[in-house]
Amino acid sequence: MIEKILVVSTTGMGDCLWGTPAIRALKKTFPTLDIDLVVNKTWRSLFDFNPYLNHIYEYGSQWYLQPILGLKLFGRNYDAIYIFHTNRDFRRMLPWLSSVPIWTHQNHDWIPESHRMKIDDKVHGIQKRLIMLEKFGVKSDGGQMEIFLDQATLDSSTKLLKKHNFVAGEYVYLNLGASSERKRWMVDRFKELVSRILKETSWNIILGGGPNDKNRAQKIAKELNTTRVVEVCSQPLLVDADIISKARLMVTSNTGPMHIGFAMKTPIVALFG
């Protein structure tokens, strides 16, 4: 009987959030199962309050961080390890996990071929994780991603919105960030969109993104010079997630925060290409 498993998801924000339906399915199928997660340290907070997880371990790809993580995992005595999504650098963790069967839907040559499940590349990543777990009797209850928030996060986002006299459901969240420059929409396009929204609706605007997007957001806000436009690029991930959840609409490129929007069930206009 399987009592304790380790889930591994160490890549991008979207890839990590794609694993939340499978984590939920695991726990609902086997309520007494202990589920630990190794996750990219940058996205750790998105999983901190997930009620289906027992322990969360931060992963860094640098070689000198991996022995520290290996020692933490060595005595956990897992019955199985499910790799939801990881890169080749994770193979350096194998010495600490050598006695545990490892399963994946990815074509990693450092995993025995018998434990690599071949799933059509056209299948969405969320479904690939669920299909892999079906082999072990896990029943899916849908592909909706999830992020759980604590009260301190809710209080912080409420305070921020109140400070600017913004009301839930009466603002548009524009995500200026992108994982690569080719996915990034130009500042002047965002500025034009903001101007149109302000002119043609009563909605306010929140400009979001990561810390690297702050200058771009401040530039737009300064040029428009109105209290109806606010930037939040320095907010913690969970606060940002709650702000997104309260937006009437989110406009974003195909990047990590888009998946936060989907997880929070916010209406989204996604920009591809």
C-alpha cells in the first residue's frame, strides 16, 4: 500500500500550477496519503497553503544546492516519486532517491524507459499528469488549477485596493511581464489599451508583472497621470494572485501570471504570438 509519495515540479510557474489538479486528485482518491512536493523555489509561495500537501521543499538548479535538498529527502522513505515536470539538472538528485521508483510522462533518458509513460504531445500538460496517475488508480475530478490564500494575504490585498479606492470587479488587471522578450507586448500598445479602457469605461487599471516590469509600469502610469491607474509590480505572488482574482478582466501575454488568472477563475484575454 502506498502511504507517502513525492511530487516533483521544478520548472516554470505555469508548469508548476498545471500540477495542482493532479495533486488534488491524488489526495481525494487516497485521503490518507502523505504528499510532499519539490517545487521551483521561485514559486514556493503559490503552494504554501495547499491543503493537500504535507511538506514542501524548495528546488534550485544550482549543483551546490542539490546535496542539501537530497539530505532532506533521504530519510523520508517515499513509496513512489512522480515527476510532473523537471529539467535535466534534476538527474543530479538521483543518488538520494535511488531506492524509490520514479515515474514520469517526460522523455528523460535518465529514467528507465519502463517508467516513462508515452503520452501524445498534443495532450495538454494538465491532462498528461492526470493520465500518468490513472495508472495508479487516481481518479481525476477535473483540470481546474488552484491557488490557496491565507488571511494575511487577503488583508494585504484588501488594504492595497482600499488605499487607491479601487473596488473588486471594477478594474482591469494588465500583466506587463513575460518570460521572454518575444512574448512581451510593447509599452506603447499597453498605454493605448489603457487609454481606451479609461475613456470608454468606468473601470480602473492595475498594471502588474514582476519586479523587472516595475519601470515599464511606472512609465505608463506617469505618462497617463491619473489616479485610475496603479502599478503593483512589487507585490508578493499571493497578494498579486488575490488582486488578479478580484479583477473584472485580465489582459496578459502567454506567461506565468496568465496561469494564476486561470487558477483564480478570472476572465482573461491572452495575447499569443
